[in-house]
Amino acid sequence: MINLKRNNKGEFVEAKGRRSRKSSIYQPNQTEPFKLSRGKFEDFLSCQRCFYLDRVMGLASPGMPGWALNSLTDELLKKEFDICRAAGTPHRLFKESGLIDVVPFQHEDIDKWRDALRGGLQVPLEGSSILLTGGVDDIWQDQKSGELIVVDYKSQASAYPVRAQSYLSGTYHQAYKRQLDFYGYLLQNMGYAVAPVAYFYVCNAQKERDGFFGVMNFDETLVPYDWDSSWIPAKLEELLSVVNSDELPNANTSCEQCAYARERVIMETE
């Protein structure tokens, strides 16, 4: 997909190919605070070369269109859970999913934690100026144990019913699991007791219908996930080594961006 650069008015502007905001570019061993999001951490796990070119060298990756319907689903779910949050009552799916004594977590910073762009969960990375951030979709609380439960909303349109084992074993869902691992890691390092089981709230659009008629219905399923952050500290240590180096890391041989860049240079010089 070819993406054209636009300003906030929707007008075409020149695509520079480089980042202009200094706050988006990390200087090796810098002392000023530098925010590193969960999404950028996932980029590091995917291809260290692309991550380094972006965060350290300031290469701007091509933009992507937003996922408007998915974002709207998230927004409406947050509104629904906020009704329960304000009343201190369980959500309608909790009882049928066996979640006893669970309610949406009430905290003065809940909106900040859910705002990935302007807030999010935040934890300083020890031994560096990096501030790890992540915008969580929601947090629930087991009132009996006091533990917090990490939640992520997911929207899809699959002909197959959502089953925990198949959902969690899906090839493209491994990044989803790493996402909850990261949120659990952040919350724990913010000093909170976190329940060992997190949840994906999966909204699966119903395809077997006679037509659209201005309505789209969804089946809703809570998929439990035993999150595990034990792998994260070693990867963060590796990340620090990479960003504080003057050497460009090797590319992931499966990275399509790297392959495209390499082959484009070859074709343009032939």
C-alpha cells in the first residue's frame, strides 16, 4: 500500500522521510527522559534494524491508516465499563464467565493509563533515561484478593467461534500475548499486585446473517491468558545495548521492510 503524507487538515504535504521532533529520537546514552512505548518495544522484538533506524537515527516509517471500526469498538466498550466502574458493579459478562468478586478498577489515573498517546502506564527503565509506557485498554480488580486484572479489547470478523486454546495459539496472536505480558510487567513495577490471569475481551462480528441493514452484531468472549513477563528484563537489557551502540544492528531476515529497502536500492542502481 502506497501512503501519501497529509497534514492535520488532510492536505498533501512533502514527505521528508525523517523525524522532525527531537523527542522522538534517542541519542545513545542520553540523560534526558525518553519515552518508549509498548508498540516500539514490539518493533524491537520484530526487527532490531528497523527499530534502530526509527528510534535512534530518526528514519520515519511509512504511515498506516487508522482502524476506525476497531477503535470505535474499544471506545464504546470503555464507556460501557465506565458505567460499571462508577457504580462499583460487575459487568454483565463477569458472572457467566465465572468472574466472582470482580469489578472494573476505580483509580483517579484510569483515563491517563488508557491514553497511549498522552499518558499510559509508565515505568522508568533502570540504568537508563528511558521511560517505558503502554496504554492499557482496561483494568479490573478482584475485590477479594485486591489484585488487578489486565484486560485488552480485540475486534475481529472470523467465521470460527472464539475458543481460548485456538485463539491463544494463533500465529498472529503471539504479539497480543506479549502485549499483555508488557502491561502486567508495567503494573507490577508500578507497585501493584497483579492477578496471574489476564483477559482478552474478544468481539467477533457475526457473519451468518441475511444482510447488513444498518446493524452489525458481535459475539463476545472473554479469553483468559496466563501472562508471563519473565522474558522481558533480558530483552530490555538487550534493547539498551542496541540503542546505546553506534552500530546498526542486523536485519531480521523475515523483515519485509528491510527486504523492500534493499531490493529498491538494487533496482534503482541497475
